[in-house]
Amino acid sequence: MRPVEGHDHVWVCQRHSIFARLVDEETASTLERGDAYPMHDGGDGLVVRHGDERQGGIILYYRAA
């Protein structure tokens, strides 16, 4: 994954067309796979899964809807 230019704590995997964002634990706990989630660029997205705990938050994987 590579950082998305202009967005802090957001990464992209071009190969799999998914993004990852560091979110707080409370936000992550309210989201499940398939839930709507706003993209970093303002578009519509969907939660793919939760990841590991990093830098005081949880990595949330999402993709364009």
C-alpha cells in the first residue's frame, strides 16, 4: 500500500482497488463489512474489513461503491 497524496493516514492498494484509513476504535466498532463509508475524496465507499491496531487507531479497509 502507498500513501494517498494530500490525505493523512490514508493508503491505497492499486492492485486490489482498496483503500485503508486509520480511524479511532469507537468509529471502527460501529462499522461492519458492507456498511457505507465516505471515501477520502468525498465519494461513496463500502467497508471491506477491519485491520490491525496501529498508531493509536484501527486500520479500516474500504473501496469505492
